[in-house]
Amino acid sequence: MNADIPETALRAMLDEALRVNNAKSEFLAHTSHELRTPLNAIIGFAELLQIKASGRLDPRERGYLDDIIQAAFHLQAVIQGILDFSRLEAGKWPLVEEPARLAETVEASLRLVRKQAESKRIALSHRADPALRVLADPTKLRQICTNLLSNAVKFTKPGGTIRVDAGEDADGPYIRVADSGVGMSAEDIVRAQKPYMRVADNPFVARESGIGLGLPIAKALTELHGGTLEIQSAPGEGTRVTMRLPATRRLA
Ligand SMILES: Nc1ncnc2c1ncn2[C@@H]1O[C@H](COP(=O)(O)OP(=O)(O)O)[C@@H](O)[C@H]1O
Ligand SMILES: [Mg+2]
């Protein structure tokens, strides 16, 4: 900090920086919303066509329809990520707390990635204590778990394994996703948690789609619960990500 700059000027600069950051968050939230509405129409009508007109289309045309739907879902997920992240940055995504079972979180998230894992011949296994209940926001827990799982599927080569555990130890309740994938160096781990950052010098990562918000969102949502996201990884040796909630969130 330059001691020659008067405090009033520093304050003005800080105010300006905060104003710009706020404007950015609002712009992103507004734009994402504007993009989502037409996208929902595209998805809805393409699906309607698939149901009603499929019989009149030749196989190639049916393929095009599948591509439209696939691409639109992908775009929807990207936009949702940007919207979620801007809401989190602006502190406008409060927790809605209720009793939740980590086993249900894990099972709901597994359902979303199972198909993709199967198509890559990745063996998915899990163990979750069905009696373990926490006070948390179940939607956000699901999102954390889904983001971690989708990374595990994405960054694991065909024939690999993914293991999910939900339980508790002396430090509190946790969900852990471990994969046999490409892994990350210590430097990569730091970068990967920053928004819009990917381990781009890994050709396997570069080939996979994504804009680098999954981990930052999972981290921010975990921290919103007062918890921590812990990443253990080494290049070529797989990755273990643990979402840990404070022990005080454990319900009897
Ligand atoms: N399970 C994992 N194994 C290896 N690398 C990972 C894993 N999870 C995340 N990464 C790295 O961290 C980066 C950031 O992850 P994320 O924020 O989810 O972004 P995205 O999935 O859009 O690339 C990824 O691009 C990848 O380089
Ligand atoms: Mg991701």
C-alpha cells in the first residue's frame, strides 16, 4: 500500500472496486436469466418434437434433434453455473436449512452421473450411513456432491473407478468422492479452486468440456454451511475430495 495516497482517495478506490464488482454480479445474474428463458423454450419444443414427430423423421434427422437437446442441456448447465456463482459472490443465495440425510444426497447425485459413468465403463461404488442426519440445505448439498461426482467421472479415464463415502468421524459429517483419474499437482489443486480456472496444460482436461466453476461453487456452498472442502490428489494417482460439515450440524 502506498503511504502517499490519502485515505479518502483509497476509500474512493475501494468504493469504486466494490461498485464494479457488484455491477458485474448483477450483470451476470440478469444475463443468465435472460438466456435461460429462450433456452427453456428450445429444450421444451425439441423434446415435444421428439415425442410427437419422431416417427416422421429419418434416423439422421432424429440424430439432429438429439444434438439440439444435448447442446441445449449443456448450455443450460453452463448458464446455471454462472448464475449460481454470481449469486454466491453477491451473497444472495441463502441457506434453506432442514434435516437432511447424506445418504439421500449421495444417491440423488449418483443417479445424475450413472449413465455417463457407464458409458465410460467407470465402476461406481458407494457406502453411506442411512441413519446419518444433518441440519443443512439439501439442494445445496446435492449440488456440491453432483459437482464433485461429475468431475470424478469427467477426469477419470475409461475403465477407472469412483468411490463415494458418506459418514462421520471426530471432525464431523462428510461426503468423500475418490476417483482413479488423472489427478492434480499441488499447484493445480490451488488453481482448480479459483473461478474459471482449469488445469489446462493437461491434454486430457483440455479435451473435456467445462468452464471451471464446479469446484469453486462446491467450495463456496460448503463454506456457506461453515464446512470445508479438502482436496488430496497427485498427478496420475487419482483425486480425493472431502466435503466436511461442522460437527455441530450433526442431528441425533
Ligand atoms: N476429480 C478430479 N480429477 C482431476 N482433476 C480435477 C478433478 N476435479 C477437478 N479437477 C481439475 O480442476 C479444474 C476445475 O474443476 P471445475 O471447477 O469443476 O471445472 P470444470 O469441471 O468445468 O473443468 C478442472 O478443469 C480440472 O482440471
Ligand atoms: Mg466440474
